[in-house]
Amino acid sequence: MSQAERLFEEVERSLGEALEAARKASSLEELEALAQLHLGRKSLLAKAFKSLGSLPEEERKRAGLRLNALREELRSELEGRRALLEAEAEARRITRERADLTLPGRWPKVGRAHPIGAVLEEITEFFLGLGFRVAEGPEVELDWYNFEALNMPPEHPARSLWDTFYLEIDPPGSLLMRTHTSPVQIRVMESGRPPVRVIAPGRTYRHDTPDASHSPVFHQVEGLVVDRSVSFADLKGTVEEFVRAFFGKGARARFRASYFPFTEPSAEVDVSCVACRGEGCRTCGQKGWLEIMGAGMVHPAVFEAVGYDPSEVSGFAFGMGVERIAMLKYGVDDIRAFYEGDVEFLERLRLPAP
Ligand code: PHE
């Protein structure tokens, strides 16, 4: 065997091994080393190419073709393997770096409506729809509006129905924090002639010790309708319509005889318990009914106090407790929750932003 033949045999064998190694290579470095070793300038292959010149014409051609074929085979194997390894590495990188889509996002804190504000708004909307207008009065009130014009002269025992905050001002007892929104009735009637159809939402104050059902500050919505021949049936119809609109079609209203100095006859209005639908449960103390407002026909003495002629006009009035209504509507069992400014509490009620 000639030297050249041996060299060529050697090349065949070593490139065969290189192909094997290339197929099994597990890193780019390995591939690079194989290329260096077998295709580089100092490789057996390079040496074989150089030796071609010493071969006779015919044989040179054949050997040259063979060497080229071997070189291309190894090159393409190395190239193919490199592409595969790179693709695998890329796939691993993507898996490793993939965003965790199950990670909860960070939500911006958006405020929510306060239940009292939301209820006030809903009540107001309802009565605006019936043609009422909204009236307002001061929270610091004169004795005249809070009591006297409402048929409660000084020393009238009914004044003790309301535990009043008086302001220390001269003359003592003349200025107070209004204990209800009824003084707005007087202010409205003093400033205009009938017909009157107003509601007066607002804050009221009573000298009560706070507990689950008492707060020294709370809200009422007063209603007043005065015209020729307004009847108790009008009051009932209005209140029943409101109760259905606010608590749902199935809700019912019940009128219980009661007493207020500024209405005659007077009633307290109950709504069928929203929790048990009237069956009796803890919310309603097994009664099936919950009190939500005081109401009645405007007392003639009140008309006289504002200069209306009670033989000409009649009217009805009501005053509802907004916190009471909000507690029923939203299932809140402690009135103090409305005033603690606890953001978690507001979150739980899930009211939309105002
Ligand atoms: N002002 C009364 C209260 O606060 C409620 C009421 C208003 C009753 C209007 C009758 C008429 O208790």
C-alpha cells in the first residue's frame, strides 16, 4: 500500500469517527473542537488535500472528489448538530424565562362609594322621579325650627323624645344640633306657598351613647307634601311605592299607629324583613318587620306656625333613617361601621366608585 493510500484510508477512518462524534456531541464547544481537529488547517484532511498534487491525474481527480465529499458530509453534520443544540438551548431559555401568567397583577386602588352616600343618592333619585325637589337646612338649628314650630313649645314633654345637643351660646338653649330633618319642613313652608313637594336629606345629631344601633351622628331623609286635599292614602301610596322600588318588588310596607307632636295621625312604617322576607329571623328579632321611618299627616298647629291655613291645605310628612335602611340593604349589623373609615369594610360591600 502506498503512503498516499494509507493517508487516504486514515482520512476516511478518522472522518468516519468524527461523524459519529458529531452526532453525539452535546455542546457547541464539542462541535467547535471537532471542526478544528478534522477540518482545520492542521487536520489530516488538509494534509490529504495537499498530497493530491503528487497523485497521477486520474487518481487525483477521483481522490479529490472523495475528499470534498467527506468534507461536506462532516460540515453538514456539524452544522445540523449545531442548529439542533442551539434550538434546544433556546427552548430551555424560553421555558426558564417564561412569564408566570398565574401571578396576580397589582391592581390600582380605586375608591368606592360610601353606603350612606349611595343610599342617599338612590332615595333622592326615586323622589326626584316623583316630582319632588331637594331642600336643605342647617345642621346647627334654632329651637324654633327643631321644636317649637313643630308643635313642641318649650317644656313640651315630647322634646325628651330626642336627646338634644345644645350649643353653649346666649340665650342658652336657643341653638342646637338638629335632632331630625323635620325643621327643614318649617323652613320650606316659611319660604313659599303650597303646593309643596320636597325631600330633605341630611345629617342629624342625638345625644346617644354609641352602640350597634346608635350613633350620635346619623342621616335622615325628610319628605313633605302639602296641597289641597292630600290624604293619608297618598302617604301610603308614596311610601309603598318607595319601599318596592328600594327593597324590591316583593317587599311590603306596614303602617303602625304611633305618636309625633307634628303629625296627626302618626305612624311608624315597617318594611317586611329583607333577610327572611317576613318569616322571622335574627335581623328582625323574629318579628318579620323592620322599622324604617316615622310618618303622618301634617298637624294643623304646624301649618299655623308657618302661616298656612289648615282648612285650605293638608299634607303628609315622613322621616326615614338612612343608616337603618343602609344596614338592611347591605346586611351591615353595626351602625358604627359606617363611621370607622375602614377601607376593608367598604371593599367588602363592593359598591362601585361614585
Ligand atoms: N322627625 C321624626 C323623627 O326623627 C320622624 C318623622 C318625620 C315623623 C316626619 C313624622 C313625620 O323621629
